[in-house]
Amino acid sequence: MNEIIVQVDEMAPDGAALTARLTDAPDTEAGTNMGTGAVATFLGICRGEGGKLEALELQHYPGMAEAQLERIARQTLSSTGATAIAIHHRHGRVLPGEPIVAVVATSPHRKAAIEAVDTVMDYLKTDAPFWKRERWANGETSWVDAKPSDDAARAARADKH
Amino acid sequence: MNEIIVQVDEMAPDGAALTARLTDAPDTEAGTNMGTGAVATFLGICRGEGGKLEALELQHYPGMAEAQLERIARQTLSSTGATAIAIHHRHGRVLPGEPIVAVVATSPHRKAAIEAVDTVMDYLKTDAPFWKRERWANGETSWVDAKPSDDAARAARADKH
Amino acid sequence: MPGTINVLYFARLRDKIGLEAESVDLPDHVHTVGDLLRLIETRSDAHGDAFSDRASIRAAIDQQHAGLDAELGSAREVAFFPPMTGG
Amino acid sequence: MPGTINVLYFARLRDKIGLEAESVDLPDHVHTVGDLLRLIETRSDAHGDAFSDRASIRAAIDQQHAGLDAELGSAREVAFFPPMTGG
């Protein structure tokens, strides 16, 4: 059985904790048949922008956020052959150096796990209902603009699969 | 300053511990200038082969192993633009489900970190002096053969960079 | 089609309109997300300003991505927001 | 060139030869890794067997990858092994 874990809250995403939940689950294929040969993890971190950023503030759409993460995970499992995927996306206030998102994927062999993590990140940029606002040390705030390159990467995934 | 950590011993590689060592280091660029936006991790796990495998036994070349991991990390830093790389490769007896190798890479943006982890793994397959022997549940043992596809991936890296 | 619908705003749209959500009565001629948008933007100058840059408006019906031409059907909730910046 | 060199074996080669390492006196005509290999494989039937499949022999000089045509120079340690299977 494939396994999907999604988590949306104000807690700092923790790759190790997510990995443990994916691989230690007693009744999942990833955990018990010992077929897992690869675990890829990606952690997205809030950059300090050379000390100029005070914090990121992430607004999200409760309900839709969880549903979209689940949909993204399911789509990526089927397109990459990964056996399990976990996504933890944070909302609220995030300080420089703190994690924003953690993605973990397992598979029998390396390529599928790495491809799954990369694919999930592409989809998160365009399909997950989170909006980042930068709060600068000088008191100003600005909404982060979506990048055309994110849409392009997203479109490339959709074409490929 | 770029940062390289290599570790070769009989302990189970731990992605979270390696990540902490890379990102918490007080005097590295990755830790203190808050420029890190991406941490990619890969964990290679011993597959149980459907219960038929009792253990993997990894022989290594002490001294050369550490030197090669360092060389691979350095080469990958310069070819991918990752800012820090840690590699922990195990030797000795490894049971199904246990980790064999952990690779962590940091960078300002996602692609370089993921590419770095993938590149290190390609090089490890062909350039790191470890030899895997399978100990089967039926008592037989067999040395794992190198895969021609590993040499091809390694050659492709060498061409590209 | 229900008589009223819950409309949610996020990010820049929420800032400009000054509301997280509002209940909107639906006249008979409102069938699509685009119809709803054109109805809402007349509510106030702030609404008009929020929706003025059409190219940066995205929408969801009952928490699923939807285009401006999507039928509201029996939707209970419609959200308007700029392109997402997750991940 | 030193009079003796430390030769290490790994994996299948170690199993066949039954040694992790041995010290080898170098005659004057031994200049390259390949020369050393041809010297060693005459030491015993086990050595001969270990080196019979030339295509699967790899070598290192002082812990750096080296081809069979590499000069030993002032090397103190040469290792022979099958293709690596790390990672």
C-alpha cells in the first residue's frame, strides 16, 4: 500500500520526524516488507537575505491546503513510482534559518525518491494555497510574487506525466 | 566558506545528525549568513529482498575511503554550486532496513542541493572504495557486482562537468 | 443554485478588501466564477481595486482550483487570491 | 624506487588470495602497476586465479585510483580490487 502523510500547522517541519513516521509505520509496505532502498528528503528554509529579512509570514487556505498537499502527493506517487510521500508545510510566522516545508519520499531505488521530492516541490510552488509575505527589518512588508519559472516547471511536469 | 564533512565508520548514518552538523556549525557560511534556502538529504537503505537477505557486509579501504569521500564532496561542491556537503558511509554489517549511506547538501536554492546529493551518489557507486557482500538467509554469500549503468552515470557526470 | 455563497479572500486581495470572507447573495444571472467576480467588484472601491489586475486573480470553488469560466453549480464557497507562493 | 612495497587486496581478490596485505620486494624491471600485477600473479595458484579476470581488476597507488600503466614511482602502497560497489 502506498502511504501519504500531510501536515499543515505552525510547527517547524522536521525531516527526521516525517521520515520516521513514513518508514516506521508498522502496516505500510515501506515499513515492513523491507523493500525501501532510498529515502530522499528536502527541507525549504527561510533565507535571511543578508540580515534584511525579519520574518516570512505565510497565509494559507485551511482545508484546501491539506487537500492540495494530499492531491500533490498522490499525483507524484503515481507519476514517479515512489512508494510513500510525506509533506509538512508550515503557515504563520517563520524566522530566517527556520524550515518552511519538509518533503520526504521513499522508493526501492534512488531515482524515484529524488524525482518525487523534486516533483512535489514544483507542484507546491504553484498549486498549494500558501502566500508568503516578507516582513523586512526596516518595517516594510511585501507579498512575494509568484515566479513565471515556477509555472513553467509546473507545466513541464503536467506535459511529461 | 564551503564546508565538507565526511564520516566512515560502523555506525548507522543519520541524516538529521549530519544536517545539524552542517547547518548548526557556528562559523560556516551555511550556518551563519542565513543564506541557506535548501537542504536535500538522501539515505540509502539495505533492502530486505523479500526476507531472503540476512545482511549486507561492507568491506572498505581505510584511509582511501575518507580521502575519496572528501574528493567527491569537493568536486560536487564546485560542479553544482551547493554550499556544503556531508557524507556518512558505513562499513561492516548492515541489516535489512538499516541505512548504508547518508548524503546531505545545502544551497541557497533547491536545484543545486538536490543535484548535489544525486551527483554524490553517482560518484559513490563507482569511486568510493567500498565493496558489498550479500549474506543470504540460506547461508550463501555473494559479492555484489558493479553495475554498468553506474559507470555510465559516472561518465555522464565527468562529461558534463 | 443556493441563494447565498461564502466568498473568501487571501493575500493581497484580503489586504485590499479588508475582509477574510463575506456572504454574498447570488442574483439569478450569476452562473460562473467570472460572473461572481464582476458582481463583487462593484461592492466598493476597495473591491474594485482588489480585482483590477485581472491577470493576477485566481479562484477556487469549494477548495478546488477553478477558472473564471467554471460554473458555480451548487458551490457553497468560492475563494479569490493571487497566484500561490507555497513551497 | 623503494625495494619493497605494501600490496593490499580487497573483496573477491582478498578472498581468493587469503591475505589482506603482503609486502612485495620489487625487482628492477617493475615500473608500473601492470608490471607489479604480472609479478604478483606468479606467487601462487591462488594469486593467479585472483588476477585471471583482468577486466575486473582495479588498482590504487597510495590510495588514489590508478590505471595499470601508472608508474609506481616512490609509491609505498598499491591496492588491487574489483570495481567498487559503494553508495
